[in-house]
Amino acid sequence: MAQRALTVSVAALSRIGRRECNEDAFGYWLGADSLVAALCDGAGGHGGGQVASRAAVTHVLEAFALQPEVSLNALKWLVQGANDAVVAQQVAGTLTADMRTTIVVLLLNLRSGAALWAHAGDSRLYRWYDARLLGRTRDQSLAQSLCDAGLNARDAAPGQLTSALGSPEGFDLEVLETPQVLASGDALLLCSDGLWSAFDDAAMARSLAGCTNVQAWLDRLEADVQRADRNDQDNYSALAIWCEAG
């Protein structure tokens, strides 16, 4: 049997911030040859955010575990199924009737190192190598749309999304069309906006510099969010993935 190209270490955190409840959800499943990780943030103002985010994450993990395939078609199928799972739990006349959630999903083949990811909304995936940012997902939000148009985004209220799961009519999904081959030294972070909004890209990179393990990195990120002590601190959640040679 071929040796794995990669082994991974995973650490996670999810905190309520200054909200009444935590509408973030996350999880991962690690098999013999592959990893799936998913993180969702229930959309504020719609109601039922906790239900929506948990339904989407549960679907992705359970469906992948039954058929652990790292491919573009599999990724799209998982996210479409997550949308269907949210819609299926919407009940007219209740808080869940119009519930929505962001999503970001990572698939990783541990034998080849090939990784794919997709997202809807403003939950993000970052990729670093040796504390150098190689890329991150692009938010599906009003603020991002204004920036893309060369306009001032400061008037856009935080969290105004242009895409999210929970619509029977469908949603816009941004997908990494070409797999990225990860190597020892790569670090990935899936996180909700309650976490990434506390950092610019340079501060994110500094949080990773000098860390010797994935838990130390996540502890440092959490300490930085807490140090900011923002009065409007949203729920903040993250899944950190540290890649080493197999």
C-alpha cells in the first residue's frame, strides 16, 4: 500500500463572543486516505442560524464518510446536499422558516496531497506555507462586491451576504477548480467572520510565525481576539489544519 504523502494535525475552537447564542458549527472527518473539514456560520437576522449551520455541517461529514472521494464533482455534490439539508429543516411559521448559513468546505487527499475547497458567504479558508500567505477565499458579501466595483465598502453593514445556503432556488458557490497540492509545512485555517474580522492578513501571518504545533497557533489566535475585547464581538470559530510529511 502506498505511503501517505501527508499527515495532518487538527485543532478547533468555537466561542460565543458577546452574543446570546453560538450560531457557528464545524467538524471534520479523518479517514485512512482523506480528510473533510467544514465550518458554517448561521446568518444573523434570519432566525434558526444554529439549526442551519449544524444541519449543513452534519450533512457534509456524514455524506463524505459514506463516500470519501476528493474530486470537484464530489465537492459540489456535498455542498448542494448541505443546502438541501438546510431547506429540508425549514418549517413555515417558525424561526427556521427562512434560516440561512455560510459554509466553507475542505477536501484533502492524504496520499497525493491534493486539496479542493469551496465556500458560500463570508466564512473563509486561508492557506499558508511557512507563515507566508498563499491565498484565501473571496467573501461573497456586499462589502466585497463594493470593493470589487472600486467603491467605498465602509457603508456596508457587516455580515450582509450575497450568497448563503438555505434557498430552495439555489445559491452561488465559489469553488477551487484546480486542486492545490499541499506539502509538509502547509497550514490551513477555516474560520467564521467573527474570527477573521479581528485580523488583517499581516496579523494573521504573525500569529503563525514561530508556532511549533497547531494547538499553539489556535491558542494564539484566540488570545488575540480576546485581547481586542470588541463590544460587538460575534461568535468566532476556527478549524486549523497543520500538514506534515506522511
